[in-house]
Amino acid sequence: MPDMAPQRQAVLLLAHGTPQSLDQIPEYLRNITSGRPMPESVVEEIRHRYSLIGSSPLTELTMEQGRLLSEALNIPVYVGMRNWKPYIADVVRQMRDDGITSAVAICLAPQNSRTSVGLYRRAAFAEAGGAIEMNFIDGWADHPQLAQAFAERLQPVWQSLSARIGSMAPVLFTAHSVPCRTIQVQAPAATGQPDPKPDLGPDPYPVEAKRTAANVAALVAPLGLTDADWFFAFQSQGMSGATWIGPTVEDTLTALRQEGHAAVVIQPIGFLCDHVEILYDIDIGFRDFAAGIGLEVVRPQSLNDSPLLTAALEDLARQGFARLAVQPLSSPVAAL
């Protein structure tokens, strides 16, 4: 009779990663650009931004999100980073060494971009090989508990600001911008030969980002937020010189001020915890820009350890395991 080794299940959470010290920033940026050198002026600007926030808590907060999810599922949850330690490949290798045979991988970027999320997917599957049966969650922009988690943070801040200014405060939802080239429809091959990368249609990222914002706005609507009161922009455009998708936050803030608004709530919906894009780009960069044009900016607390976020991740994991030929999670595996 063949040896029937027990099947071990785990979840793999995937995030962007962040350096832990200022002297690690050049290497971190090379990881982001796949080794291409960055101008020294860009490196120094990024170093300056990190110095103003102390350090990014992304790794620590993501580890806590993993711990909370592990408690909810009662199985191991691993965390791998694309651009810094612990690298995805190292973490998946550890999973193999630990005897994990099936896993659900969840990218902590809810809105799917074939380019960026695709990099997470390739890194996870390349190391898993045939040793780990893996279900990869590409995107979960429409998950109801994701919208509920953001709405829970947004509602009290928006209500308080609206009461203070005596009118419905505008809400500006944001998501991270991406280079235009990464979301363009692929052109047919000009050689007459079959295209090795067939036209897959437009990248879903911009549509999914705006849909998450609409879902959150719909939950706040019973309190008085109308479609005329909320807006959407892409933030944190890169400094590479390429064209990035918009509209930008700066242009949108300027338009709101010109329309007579004196205050605005900025609610990012593409980030699940505090990071430099929130702690610097919004809390310092956009607040300073807005103050310069006579506009006040307030921001709800990031999701971080939100129980609703944990519930969304738990549901995604259970759905993912249901699509694998594994035993249900009702048979708990001791957490690592």
C-alpha cells in the first residue's frame, strides 16, 4: 500500500516589501527596476521620503495580518515580499522544507494588474514547482468585506469633517498609478508570425480600482454621500520619466479647490496597510500641496489589523482551498 503522507495546507500572503534602513534603499530600488540603475537624484529623493517617516511599517504590519489570518484559519500563514526580505522565493522554499503540499496565495494588492500581480504569480509558482499545489488569487477588488473594511474607516472621518464644515465633504479615492505601457492592449505581431503574447485585451487594473471605490462609496451613500461627492485619482506616479496613468491627485485637488471646496477626505483603496505611499505621499506630500492651495486634507486610518480585512482574507483562503483537491479546512493543521 503506498505511503499516504498527510497533506499540509498553508496560505501565502504576498506583498511589495520595503527596506528596513536608509542604506538599503539603493538595493531595494534595483529590485524594483530589475537591476536597472536609478538616477542618483531619484535615490536621494526616495531616501529623503523614508527619512521623514522614520521607516515603513509595511513588513511588520503584513506579518501581523498573516498572524491574524493564521489564528482565524488555524493553519500556517507565510508572508513573502516581491522586492525585499523575506523574498517570495525564499519563503516558498521554506514552505517546501516545512512539508507544505497545498497552498492558497493571496496578493495583498486587491486590484489585479497582469503586469505587477503577474510578477508575484511567477515568483510564487517558479519556486513551488511540482512540490506545492497552489491556487493563486489574482484579484479581489469586489470582495464585499474589503469594501466594508474601507467604509468602516471612512464613515466616521467623513461624517466628522462634513459636520465641521457644514456641508458634504468630497471624498477622493486613490490607488497606486502604474505606467501606461503596462496596461495597454498588446498590439498584433508585425512579422506575420503568430504572436507569442496574444492580445489579452486591456489590463483590468484601472477598472477594478475604480470599482472598489464605487463599492465603498455605495456603503457610505445611506449617510448622505452622493455620486457627485466622490472622486477618483491615481497617486504615487513614478519618477522614471515614463507616462503614468491619471488623473493625478494634485490635479484633482486643484480642481476641487477651484470648485470652492475647503476640505477633502483622501481614502486610498489600493493599500491594505501603512506604507510610504500613505505616510509620505498622502500625509506629507498631498497635505503640503493642498495646504498651498488653501485646501485641508484628512485621511482615515489604514486597514492594518482590521477584523473585516482578516475576514475577507479568510474567505478568500477558504474559497481558494475549495478549488484545490484538498481536505477542507475543518481539519485544522497546527500553526507554525
